[in-house]
Amino acid sequence: MSIETSEIRHLLTFGGMRAEGRLAAQLWAAFLTIGAFLVWYLFRADFWMWQFIVLGLWYAGLMWFGIRWPAFRILFLVVIGIAAIGVGLYQSGYTAANSAALYYVFQSTSMFYWMSAAILISAIGYYRYLFSGHQSAGDWGHRFAWVTVALGFAGLAIRWQETYIGHPSWGHIPVTNMYDAMVLLCTTTALFYLYYEGQGKNRGLGAFAMPMILVADIFLVWVGVAYHQNQIQPVIPALQSFWIKLHVPCEFIAYANFYLAAMVGVAYLLKEKAERTGGALVSRLPDLNKLERIMGSMVMFGFLFFTAGTILGAVWAAKAWGGFWSWDPKETWALIVWLNYAAYLHMRSNKSFGQHNKGRKLAWWATISLITVTFCFIGVDLFLGGLHSYAKL
Amino acid sequence: MLEAHAPVYTEPLSIRIVVRVLGSMRLAVHLLLFVAIASIIGTVLPQQEVYTDYSHQFGPFWFTVFGHLDLYDVYRCGWYMGIVAFLIISTTVCVLRNAPPMVREMRHVPSSPSAHFLQKRPEHFTSTSAKAHGEILQSAVAALRDFGYQARPVQDNAGKTQLFAQKGRFYRIGYLLTHVGIILFCVGAIYNANLPLKWAEWTGTVHPEKNFDLPLSKIPQSSWLSSSSSAFRGIITIPVGQTVNAMFELVGDGFLVQHLPFMLRLDAFKVTHYSNGLAKDFVSTVSLYHHDGKLFKTGIVRVNHPMSVSGVQIYQSSYSDSASRLQLHNYLLSDPGLPPATINAAVGEHLKTFGSQYAISLRDFKTQNVIPRKAVGLSSGAHHGMINMGPTVSYLVNNDRDHTQILIKSYMKPFSRHDEDYRLIGFREMGSTTYHYLTIPQGPQHGIRLFMTYLDDLEQAARHGENASKAVFLHNLDKAQAQTRVFLNVHDRDWFLQSSLKAMQELRAYPLPFLTVFHHYDLHWSAGLEITRYPGMKIIYIACFALVFGIFILFYVPRRRIWIQIDEDKEKSRINLFADSSRNEEDFHRDMEDLNAQLQEKL
């Protein structure tokens, strides 16, 4: 294909990296390789073709992310560390009833409350940075965004363990109701925000991303309190599938990126306005071209995963419902979202559309698409029902 | 997208214009959005429901208007398919127009371009060196190799050697794979949609039967489809132990009967439950026979685990009660001391009782009934706020005299509150939404015999002129215990007296002269299976793979080209570095700055 031999050699020897970075990257590669072998060794009897493929994809994905983004490596280890404590406590027979550590910190519901606190602090920090220029406020926002991601993913890992506690037959990956879904959305969005922040080396966008995550988080707390969705329930037969472990994460990576793109769209529009009328935003946000590029790369990344996730969903539907595509409301809305962003990308890539105000048009488009995505993600479950409304309240 | 620079086409101008419009990006963007907006209709309006429901919902006028617009099955109707077809034609024209120049571009590397072309590249760096031409070339090759580029010496027009290197030569495959993937996907979908059948429906050789109550043998031949159909998707409900050789496909407001390529017997059906009563799995055991009666396959069909047999997939889709035998005990409230009459029935049957004044029709039977604990007055503490009420039967009682209708829910398992057992019977009048409950205390041997006898004794005592007093209650309860041989201990006796008083209070609001208690059932299931044959699935999977892989290449594999020219001079050579990238120019610019620095270091 398009990768020639010298490129592969270049990749394998971590060429183009500074020496100290190279050593850490090599350690990361070794760590992941050993980890993947361990997983293979421990579970190889239960695995079938697709599980090996998935293991390979996770291996490749984590490798790529870790090499491209050194901070991700530390995050990964921290998440494993926190999750190990929680899982270890459960494994040694403790429950939230007889262990203060579990009750206050390590049981997933508590951990999500801590995560909510971190989201709130982070959002305030970034917001303060954007409007008053306090460097340290931005730094705190940044730190607590990391705390959010670490607690969120660790909490989900512990929750996975919790599904087995008391009822071994209930065990399932915790992505099966609205509560779990919102946790996943918050953490994934925060993670991708931090990635783009690292790429763009600018903290101004945090004041747009974190408040949006805060809204999702308020919804999360609300479904937990008002509908008791924080309590673990067994899953209905239709959800007992291997494909859920692929379909749902793909969709959430996509949603996270689409949401972030919408927020960058808002930032673009405000910055453009500030450039005309003057304001603090001008100095603390990246320039317009760069914002447009960030927005575009978010939509592209989201689109790739949305396509893959929707197809995986269809493959699953072919196993569960007897048809690849049933024109169920959720499926149709997924198609609508897909067509919407396909049109966006066509307009973005093409020179035949007027260059005049193109950035502004795209920013408006990405922002308005937020409604489409939200309707596909939550609205269908709340208002339309259909085969797919597992997450209904 | 590529712009056609030279007029390649030799067709007349009108065709050229049509082709250009069809393949244009503007049209594509608008069509994508148009399909998206049109798709919303079918999510707002539930599709393929019973047509009379629509007519109730919209009234006769709008029902007809929406019907003419095909809104009840919008995704299979002509106008929607038309827009999608238009989008596909547009995509196809776009691919046909762009593919040849793209393939040409990938095959012929522009290795020795004109000076004008090079000057127009976005990246241009110049450095100087005193080294000889050959040495410079070597250094440049080494620098390029450090950055992962494989350099190739080429001769330019003047016969001088220059270097050319590129990554992502086949980046255009991204465009081709995504767009061809979409077209292939639609081809597969059309193949699955069984076009010959659609044609036959349209021309009227096959027409859907509208009468859903017709037995299979009476359905006219024009509604039957042969088992050799290339594609089908239908459902069939089979009672355990029965064999079928056909199934039903819903079409518009009617249905077609599809012959199956085999005979299918449902050997067994099983529902398993979680510890809290929610359904865990539905499992059908089926045997498949050739039409000559020879068994060729036996296996299980579970949710998420369909059975696959020679291109046909069998799915677990639903299940229902199929005339399970239910046994109810009927007590007369006018003479509660009488032993109950036993009623045997199944869901769907109608019975007469109380001297034919009341008609009972059994409506529903469930083996598990998980409801919120709050609904039965319990705190929502344990078990996540849900409680499993166990087997439940519900039936409608019609009073032939005054035509009132009462809905009754009767539970087989006792309901425990504070460790004391009650028998629940829910009732509500047709039209009201809330159930009222009778909570009848149970004796230690289950059943409400003790309560009914006690009630009878009390009524007799009242007829003999005795007043309600604790002594009378106690005496009559002892009497009832002796009569039924059901004995309560001291603590239970107090509880029973209290609860009976409450139950008698509740009975005053109870509108019927008899009380029916759910006693026993013999289970008979039927399973709903969905059976499909989709010959186009392979094409669809290939198309999907092409689409995802194509998007990846399209977004993340840019083509990056570097030319290095050396202008030899007497003392110093000038080295020109030209480069361009098809995507992500900013990162590329940084890379090229680094490359240039590296090159200068080596010179």
C-alpha cells in the first residue's frame, strides 16, 4: 500500500524522536506488548477470531496514542493503579457496606461524584483563565481535567467489577444504560479535549469543552438520583453480545469528537466576533485558521469512528434482530448524523464552495450539528423509542 | 476533489453539462442533506403499523394524504428510493469522472517536473554547500532516510540528477474506496431487497393478503412466494411441538406467505431468568427437516446467537404464551364457605360464570411479573426497587346485565409484607387507570380457604344477631380453623384478625359477587422466529470494510512529495528543496523545516 519499507523501519525504530522520548516510547511499547501477550496467554482458550482482532486493535490504538501523546502513558498507568485498588478491595471480599475506602472513594458511584467535582473545578478554572487571563486558573483547570479522565475511566473499570458482585451471572460491561453512557461520554470527551489541548498548546478552548462536559455531568447525576440508574441491573438478552464492547466505545469516541467540534465552532464564532468588536477572547484563543483546522480534525476523527461504530452496530443488529438495517429510529438518526457530517466534510474539502466566510459557515454548521448528535444520542431514547431504547428513563 | 482541467469528454455539450452537474460537489452536499432531512419523517411517524391505527390517529383526510405520500413505509417507497438513487448516481458519476485522472496520477510519478511547477510548491528551502555534487546527493539521501523518505535519483530535462521522494503515493485510494464502498453497499442492499419480488408486487402478479385472520390453507396462491426466492425476511410464531414450512412477510398493510426451503419444528422453548426475575435468555430448540421428512439439523436459537443453515438465518425474535392451561379457583362471595369451583381455561378463551350473568375473557398470562416495589406499597430499598410478583393472570369480566367491565389481575404466589403472606387480587373498572387491591391474609397452608370460611362464619354469626366484638371474632376464627383444619399460632392469629378486618373493608369496594384466585398452570410456549435469507451480505461487508479503510486513508494518509535540486556553481552549490503535502500542511511545514536543518547539518 502507500506505506513503503523505509517508513516502516522509521516507525519501528521510533525515528524522528528525541533520545529521552525514544526511551520512554520504547518502554511503553514493551509494556503494551507484554500486556497484550499476558491477555492472550490468560484468555486464549476463551477467545475467538474477533476477540483476537479486537485485542490487536486495542494494542495498536493504545500504542499509537501513547507514542503520539506521552501524557497518555501516565494516564493509562494511573487509571490501572486506581482501578486495581478498587477491584482488589472487591476481590478480597470487601463491599461498600464494610469498607470506608470503598464507600467514600472506590465504589464507582462515589468515584463518579468525585469526578463530577473535578469537572466542576476544571470548568471554573478554564473559564476564569479565558475571561481574566489567570495562568494559574488555567493550570488548575488543566490538572482537574486530568483528574476527571483518570477517575472516570478507573470508575468504569471498577463498575465492571461491581456488576459481578453478589450476582456473578449479572456481569457485563458497564455501558448499558443512560448513566453508564453519560460517564463514558464525560470521560471520553475530557480525554479528547486534553489531547487536542496538547496538540494545540492552548488552554482557551477548555472554557468551552469543560462546561459542556459539566452539562453532561449534571444530566448524569440527575439520572442517577432521579431514576436510580446508578444501581446496577442485569442486562436484557438483546444486549448480551460481544459486539457491545466494540460498538459502544466507537460511538462514544465519535460523539466526544463531534461535541468538541461543536464547542470549537462556538469558540470560532465568538473569537470572530471579538476580532471585530474587540475583547479578551482574541488573545487567549488560537487564531481562526487554527481553530478551523482543529474543528475539522475533530470532525474527521469523529466521522471515522462514527462510520466504524455504526457499521459494527449494524453487524450486531444482523446477529440480534435478523437484519443489518431495520430503519429503527436510532439507526435512522445515526444515518442522519452520518449524512450531515459527510456533507460537512465534502464542503470543507472542496474548493468550489466560496472561500468567503467558509470558516464561519463551517463553525455554524458544526455548532448546529450538536443538536443532531444530541438527538441521536439521547433524544431518540427519550422521545421516539424503538428497538434501540435501552437507555430510556 | 480533482477539477477536470482539460475537456476529456467528446459527448455533446448538453450531456457534458448533465455529467458535470451530476458529479458536482455542490449537488452531492445538497443531496446528502436532503436525504438526511427526508429520513427524519420515518423516525417521527412510527413505520409499518396497523393501518387502522393511523386512521384513528390522523382522521380520514390526513390518513389518505399521508397514505398517498407513502409515509407509513417511507424508506421503501418510490420517492425516497428515488432520492437515494439520485445520490448514488451522482456518486457514481463523480467516481467515473475522477477515477481515471486519479489512477493516472498514482501510476505516473511526476518525478522531473518543470521549474514553474516546482516554484509553485508551498515549501521551498535553499541552502548552500561547498561539497561536490555526488557528496551532496549522498548527504541528501541520508537526511531523507532519517525522515522516513526513500529518495530516488531522477534526471531532469537538462539531464542533471535531482532527488525525488514521496510518501503516500496511493493516497487517492482513500477517495476511491470510500465512494466505491458506498456504491457497493447500495448494490448489496438492492440485492437483499429482492427486486424481482418488488417488481411482481408492483405489476400485480403477487398481491399481499389483507385479512390477518385467514388460516394458512385459505390464503390465495397469489399471496404465496416460492422457497427459491433469492432473498426474504419474515416471521413465524410456532407453538412448541409444531412444525411449519412457511412464514409471513409484512408488506404495506398486508402480508405475503413465504415458503421455507425446509420444514422447521420447534422442539422446546425456554426462558431463563436472573435472580431478580428479569429475563436472562430466550432459547428455542429447533429441528430442520427436508421436505421429504428427513431430519438434517438440530440446534438452538438464542437471542444474539442465530442459527445459520445454507444461507438462511434463523433468529429468536419473540415468544408468547400459547394456550397454557390455567387453573383458577372461584369462590362465591354470597356463600364464601362453599369450596371453590375450579375453572380451567387458556388465554383467549371466554367463560360464563354466576349463572351466565358474567362473561370472563382471559387476556394475558405471565410467568414472571417484575414491577416497582412502590406500586405495591413497599419501600424501594433492596433489589433495586423492583419486586417479582411471579405468575400473573389478567382477565376481563363483563357483566351482561349492566355492561360494566372489570379488569382483574390475579397472582399465584403470595405476596410477603413484614414476613406475612397475603394473596393479592387487583381490580379496576374499564376506563379508570389505577388498580385497587384486595390483600387477603393467607393461612400457613397458602390459599384463602381459611379467610373465606372465617368470612362465612362471621356472616352467619351476624345473621344470628351477634355484635362485632373481639370475642366474637376470636370465636369464629377458632371455628374456621377447626373447619378448615388450618391452624394459626398465637402471633399469627392476632395478625390474621387485623388483616381480615382490613380485607373485609377492601371487599366492600369490590364490584363482583365472586372472587377468582389463580391456582395453577401448565406451561405451553410458542416462539416467534425470524427467518431471513440475505444473499447480498458479503457484498455489504466488503463495502463496509472498504468504506472504513477508505476513510482512514482519506484522512490520515497524505501524499507528501519532496524534490531536491542541486545547482552547481564554481565554488558553492545551491541546494533547492521543494515539497508539498495533500493534507495537514502545518505539520508538514514543521517537518520540512526540521528536514532542512538536518540537511544543512550534513552538508
